[in-house]
Amino acid sequence: MRGNGPEAPAARTEITEAEIAAHWKEESLLPPPPEFVSQANMRDPAARERFSRERFPDCFREYADLLRWDRPFERVLASDRAPFYRWFVGGRLNASTNCIDRHLPLHADKPAILFQPEPAEAPPVAISYRELHRRVNEMAALLRDHCRLVAGDRVTIHMPMVPELPITMLACARLGLVHSVVFGGFSGEAAGRRAADSGSRVLVTSDAFWRNGVLVDHFAQAEGAVVAAREGGQEIDTVLIWSREPGRSLSRTPELPGRDTRIDDLLGRYSGRTVEPVAMDSEAPLFLMYTSGTTGRPKGCQHSTGGYLSYVAGTSRAILDLRPEDVYWCMADIGWITGHSYIVYGPLALGAATVLYEGLPTFPDPGRPWRIAKQLGVGVFHTSPTAIRQLRRLGPEEPRKYGCRFRLLVTVGEPIEPEAWRWYYREVGGGRAVVVDTWWQTETGGILCATWPALDAMKPGSTGPGAPGIHPVVLDEHGQEIPAGEGRAGNICIPHPWPGLMQTIWGDPDRYVEQYFRKYNRDPASKDWRAWPYFAGDGALLAADGYVRILGRVDDVINVAGHRLGAKEIESACLMVPEVAEAAVVPVADELKGRVPVVFVALHHGVTEPPGEVARRVVLAVETAIGKIARPKAVHVVPDMPKTRSGKILRRVLAGISNGSDTGDTSTLANPEVVERIVAQLQSTRPATKEDGPQETEGTP
Ligand code: PRX
């Protein structure tokens, strides 16, 4: 299964993740607990009618009406340039006003952000909506007056999980600047490449943060970012540094005068300043979020102001059941789409209190999340299957020790196996909370499939039917719909647009069309949305009851602990090592993280370097180019790659060997004997490099 556009690389990974996905049996349904139903935002069955197919696209007005518009919109959807859509056309709004200012009359003193630092003895820090307003305004004044940024300019933000991250995002939004947050765990080089692609001349970073009991020097990454951006043709003239502890420098990396400035040293000038929010067109871009695809170059998914904000506010209300009195904790990192939509924009648009935790969920012990949740009074909790597996493995009895009272438990990012699901339901939720498994993507802005928590029964191991207004289909290779309950896997597609859908890939509209729409488009000239089903790139099964089971990616994306990495990106990094002639990266099933990348490299003729040394360099190259998160579980230095007669590396065979499963038909190989040699090598030796140090979960994507 593959996109048939020019993007599809010649030597793609031949095995699909769906092929090695866990195939657990269909589970029975569990009704939502009555105490949840009686209080839920969306408990009226009439909601189904309001969001039915016939009501498309006007049903999404209900989401837009959750926002304050500076100028009302005239049309819900303009699809005359399909598959490029405009939502809430003619409307104007500001995202920061919607997330802050409009809550001030009723909720100024209510916490907006509850920051929990990692050190075990550090108390939580509450930031009220009033204080958030002050801090966002001061930062906006600094960006406008010191950096001379104007609406439409891009700003790259490479920061850890501290309140200054959402403050910077909202300050950008206040001015109409397009923020591009790069996950703090990515390397400086990765941040710099993204800064170059987006054309950012300002980088906002931090000096340090706590992770797993260690103070990490984050500013050490900044120089690599500036150099990589320059190599990509973009000069970064300003690096702004937030201090983890105001007034102190926790980084040992020297600063470059003229380029690098401590934000604390500047903020005094803007103390108490307010900045008039810029009323943006509904379709003005709010942010870019880079994600991995089938090529080595990450794509900047461009999300709109009006459509995106409406969609995340609407789904936060309908699926996460949030309202202003809630304390809500999503354990994702803001550097991923889950954090943007469901830590920052959705919860704040609804006036809820959103918890931000700096560190590792299992630090200093696996009881930590439940202690934090109890102390802060968290009612809705959101995390990834990897974190659930990890917390269960390390502390199966921990949740019940602390007496948390959750009413809703959310999971995202990977398939969750029924066993882990049941632990989450019974041990974390005490059987009193609804569990919602949400499926969606960076590109989709918000949740696409989930059970409607008060209206649908739960089914462990399956995400739900479509979210309100979303009507997914599963298509076969020829574009035919596979009927529900037939038991045949296909490609999950959304046959219509929705407000959270990205607008385009930054600077590359052709790639947007090729990647997501070409596969099932029947008429390239058509400007009717019905001709352009959205192709998500996931394999799926549709059960007779309309519930979707996601089987995994059908392309070269590897989902590690719910984090999305491109096999091609990792391969490009491996090829930076001069001794390496060829590299192939395959996903290997992992008990904890779902999938992990395993690298195979073949060396240039005549290389005499010991394999262990080359493997070490490969690991270092991957960490430098992408970050520790992409560190391969193993690097195998092999005599040759299994290849077709036309010279393509057969990754399917390598994946089969690594997963201890079938390698498939090897008769078409140009060099079938190499398969046995590799099998023998893997059996006889420990991998040249194995991940060292504790396996850590990175929270949700
Ligand atoms: O394969 C699907 C998997 O994560 C991919 C999207 O990754 P990303 O863009 O990083 O966004 C993750 C958070 C929304 C999807 O193509 N995925 C996401 N949620 C689920 C999932 N797989 C199974 N079940 C899910 N609930």
C-alpha cells in the first residue's frame, strides 16, 4: 500500500507496520458508568443527529460558536479549491484572546496552567488566567518591539516542558506570528533544519530543564540549530533564552553577545505592557508542526487559526468532556501535536486548568503521576499506551495507593492492547471512569476517531467510530469501500474535509496533494471535495458496529512510543558516517514502546574499522541529526543487504528477520544467500550496539 505520487521513494520499507501489528481478538462492549453520563457535556443522543452526514458542513458551526469572533464568519466552508479548504470564511479572531482574555471576567483568578516541576520536593506552581494574560502580553511586547516581528513571521521554539513554552506560543498568537515548536528532545540540528524550512530568523529556547533527576543543559543545542539553519540558507539573528530559574544561569554553554539574549534581562522593559491582539483571518496560519513522512525531509503541517481552534475547542468539549471547573492533565509533550491541541489550545479555549509536568512520569518512582493527580485534583487524565505500559510494569499497584478520582481517561498515539487498557480502566480509573482511545494525527489537528464518552460503549483495543461530524471509511487498494464487519483490512480515509485538517504543507502544496489526496482522487481537475478523500496512511479494520481498529502505518513512518519518526530520516543520518555505504531502518516490535527502530548498515569496500566502532558512530550520528529519541535499539553491521535484481533493498526481509517472523518470498532476491548469513549473524552475536541506560517513556506524542 502506498501513495502513488512522486514522493513515494523507490526503495520504501517493504513491510508495513500493519503486517506486524498485534492482532488481538475483538472484545465485548462496556457501557460508560452512569455517574459519568449524568454530568457529561455531550450526553444528549440528539448530538448524533446534529453531527450526521446530512448536516455536513454546517454541523461544525457548533464548534466555531464556542469561540469569540472579532468579526463573524460568513460561510462555514469554502471548498472551491479542493483539496485546499477554507473554514469559517470572512471571520476574524485571535487565538490568544480566545484562550485568555475572554475568560478574565469570570475566571481571572482561576488557574490556567498548573506547572509541576520534576524535582520531587518542588511544589506545583499555579498560573492564573490573570497572570497568564500579563505574562503573554509582556512576551508579545518583547517579540514585537525587541525582535521587530510582525504578523505572518515565523518563530521557531525549541523548549522543554515549562510554562514559558505555552506563554511564548500564545504571545506569538497574540501578534499573528506563526509559531513552529520543535520537540525539546530533538537535537539542535533538527530544530535548525526546521527553522530553515520555515524561514525563522528568531529562535526561542531555554537554558536548562530537569529530566529523570538530571539538570539537562538545553542551551547547548542552540549553536547546532543556528549552524544547521545557516546550512539550510536561513540566518538566525536572534536567540532568546528563557531561564529555568529567573536570575540564574543553569547552562554552562557560553552565549554569543549580540545574538543570544536572556529573556529575563529584557522583560523588565515590558513590565505591565499590554499588546492589542491582532484580529487574524480565520484562515491565517496559527502554527507549523513538523512531522515525519516517507522521505527524509520533515513536512511542516500548517494549521489555521479559525478552523483549528474551533476543532480543538469542540473536540475538547465533546470527547475530553472539559469545562472551566476542570483540572485536566495531558502527559504529552507540547512539542508534539497532542500537546498543542490538548494541553494548550483546546483546554485553554474552554477555560479549564491544564497541568504541565516537566519531567519523566516515572521519576523518582512510578507512583509520581498518581501523587501529582491527587494533589492537583485532576479529573481528566490523558496519556499514551507506552506510558500506561511503563507505569503498569513498574508500579501495577501504585494508582490505588493515592485515591485519585478520575472521571475520564484518555489514550492516544498507538494501539493499546486490551490488557493494558483494562489496567488503565480498573486500576487507574477504579472502574468508575470512562476510557477513550483517540485516533488522529499531526495533520488532522484534532481527534478523528473515538467513542463519544457518554453515548458510546467502550471497546478495549479499538478506537471508536468517527468523532462528531467525522465519517471515516476503510478503502481497499482500488478505492472501493470495505463494508463494515467484513474483517478485511484497508486504508482508513476521511471522505470529507473538517475544520482541524491542516491547510497545506508549508512551502510545498504539491506534496500536500500528493501525500494525502492523490491516492484516492478520481478526478484531478475536480474542485468538489467529494473527489478528494483524505488518505491517512494507517491500515484499519472496520467492525460491524462501526468501531475502527487501527493496525498501524502503511508507510515508512515508525511509531516509537507514540512518537512519529521517519525511517528515511534515520537512514539519512546513518549515511553521514563515512564508512557506511548503505543503511536500512526497520520497525521492530517492542513490549514497551510498541515499535523501535533497528538499523542495518553495510560498509564500503575495504573498511577495516571494527563493527562495534562503526555502530557507535551510527548511533551518535542519529542522535546528533534527530535526537536521542530516535536512538536505534540495535545496529547490525552486515556483509550485504538483501536486494532485488534491480538493486532495491528489501526492508521487508530485514524486518522479518528482526521480528523473528516470516521473511516472505525471498526467491526474487538477487542475493538470497545473504539472508541466511544475516539470520546466522543475528542469532550468534549480541547486536553490536544495544540501547543502554534505562528505557524511559517520553509521555504521549
Ligand atoms: O499510526 C497512527 C498512530 O500515530 C500516527 C500519528 O502520529 P502523530 O502525527 O505523531 O500524532 C500522534 C498523536 C495524535 C497515526 O497515523 N496513532 C495515533 N493515535 C492512535 C494511533 N494508532 C492507534 N491507535 C491510536 N489511538
